[in-house]
Amino acid sequence: MKTVVVALGGNAILQPKQKGTIEEQMANVNEAAKNIVKLIKEGYNVVIAHGNGPQVGNILLQNAAARDQVPAMPLDVCGAESQGLIGYMIQQNIRNELKKVGLEKPVVTVLTQVVVDRQDPAFQNPTKPVGAFYSEEEAKHNMETKGETWVEDSGRGWRKVVPSPEPKEVVELDVVSTLVKAGAVVITVGGGGIPVVKEENQLVGVEAVIDKDLASSLLAKELGADILVIATDVPYVAINFGKPDQENLKTLTVAEAEKYLEEGQFGKGSMGPKAQAMLGFVNAGGQGIITSLNSLRDAVVGDAGTKIIKG
């Protein structure tokens, strides 16, 4: 039985301009669950990764609003919280959808830590803005007293920025592997995983943001998955995106992907990280697919979506 890692984009959980109520998020996740169950019905073992940007952002805002009443939690702890709440929504909806189609499979969320390297250059150059906007006075106080990095954000105020280091190791990999072999649907490396470093053979949480697609690629490779699907909001990878001569790509070789990345065909905040994440997995012998969530089943079973191949 083949194993597919499905990396869900943020739109699968929270759509742009939505407030983020539990009703909105549950409705979105239910649609995602229906598409994932179509794939499970085809006989695949499915492992689910997901983003957490809006959710962890909201947790940070709640921390800021209540900081005079309860202690604010660091970013790694907030990431763990988001894994729990998103995992709950996904596993409940998938279980319910499985019941509807007459399938009995365990569905479980694994709180997942991902090791990063303290020497990663990203720690010397934090770039990822997180949390609420503060005054210049508050930002400078935090920089002086806590050693944090803050930047002014387009006249809207000051925001904290944190590093985005490369993922190196999925700590709970053996647990995930055992569950998959037992036939479970596993939800893991949520939000790229809880970032930790190794210090004297101990794990210590750090304030950082790990790219969800890179973590999904690492997970798929270490798990020995057959297929990695990055589900996004478009059915195909395209060049000249949004232009009259836009070309949707049915297949994309590693060499072509590297060429298009160098040319800037894939946006740094959109398709670029997804294409980059695919390269390591495909070079290791896996099959990569980038497509929309609605095309998930047809992309894996049929010819929908963009297939990334060694070439």
C-alpha cells in the first residue's frame, strides 16, 4: 500500500477575509477532509501536514491582548497550541467523513517537534514577522531587554521578526511511521513542526518559524513515502502566471524547476517555496505533485495537477 504525504495550505483551514471563527474553520476543514477521504478510499495510506499561519498569529494576538492578566507564551509553545487545535479539527472531520463512506480507520494527531540547527544563518538574519503591532518604544524596549529583533512595518507599527531555519530532523518520526504501518491516518509536522534545537543531547524550544512545505518534504523523505502532494489554491504550477501567455505545466522536471526558480517564475511568497521543497523529495526518488485540494484524488490517481519528476 502506497503512502502519500498531503501538505495542506492555509486556505484549507482559513480563507482570506474570514474572521477565523470555529464555524468558518470547521466548514473549510470539512471540505478538505472530503477530498482527503476520496484518496483514502483509493487504498492509500495518508499522512497530513498543514500550515498554521493564521491560527498561531491569532494565538499571539490573544497573548498580547491578555499579557497583563496571564503570562504570554513563547512562539514554540504557541506553535504547539496551534498543532493541537488544527489537529483536532482535521482528525474529527476526517473521522466523520470516513464513517459516512463506511470506512473504519484510526485518525490521530501527533504533536511534532522538528530539529533545526542553532548555527543556521537564519538565526543571524531573522526575517519572519510574527504577532501584533507595537509602538516604537515597546519594540526598542524588547530589543534592549530581551535581545529580540523588531522592524517597522510600512507605517503600521513595529513587529517582532524571527528566523526561519531549515528543518533537519522530525523528532517523532518513529511514532508517525509506526502509526502509518498500523493503518492510521496521521496528522503531523503542523505549521512546519515545533522548532527545537539540540543542546547537550537535550531538546530545547526556540522562537522560529519552519516552512511548512520544507518540513513536509523532509517528513516524506524520512518516512519513505511514495508521493508528496502540496495542495495549494491553483490546480497547476504555471509559468508567466497571471499573464496572457500563462502556461500551465502538466509535468515539471527538477532541472526545469531549478531554471524557473532562478528566473523568478515562481513567487518567493507563493509557488517558489513549494517548488523548492519538492526538489529534495523528488531527487531522493519520490514522486511530487502540486495541485489544488479539489484535484487531490485525481492528481494522485489520474493525470490532474503538476507532476514533478527527475527528468
